[in-house]
Amino acid sequence: FLTDAEGVVFRGALGPWFQPDVKQFHLDRTAARDLVAMVLSEYRVGHADDPAELFIHAKSSFSDDEWAGFCDACDGRRTRVVAVQIADAWDQLKLFRPGDYPIIRGTALI
């Protein structure tokens, strides 16, 4: 849990998740569903209802099976699944703003 108890951080289950064809780790549909079901169950321990949104972060892209598993776990619930791919863009993109200060934290280029 985060310090304010409003978030939960989980790591995926151990298993044969490496996909050599794309050189990335991906869960199968069942493992993705089980992971999100565990997260929702843990969330409900400290809250009366399901979360409104569930943010899932990964450095790799999400496979169709993973996405289907995430959605399966939330089917019939009020929880909206949001997937975020974290990508390195050290040399590809730089954002600046006028003045001497860096960009405002949380700025997004969409």
C-alpha cells in the first residue's frame, strides 16, 4: 500500500512469461485475470466498494490476452481498467517551458 493507503502495488506471478519472439514478458489470459482479481480482492479489504479505476503500468506493450484477462477480472464491476506503457524516450523527446524552471510535474503530451 502507498503511505495514504489509497493505492496498492503488486508484481505479477512467477512463471514462464518471457516471449522470445517479441523479447518481452507477457501474462496469459488466466494469469492476467488472477492478478487483477487478487488486486481487487485486496482493495476491498480496506474499502467498501471496488475502485473506480485500476491503473496497470508496464514497460512492455500489453498483449491481447493480457488485456482480455484484465477486463475479465473487472467484468460486472464498476472498475475501469487503464493500461499505461512506460517507455524510455531519453533522446527522442524533450519538453521545455519558458523561464528557468522545468516542466510542471504530471505534464503529458498526448
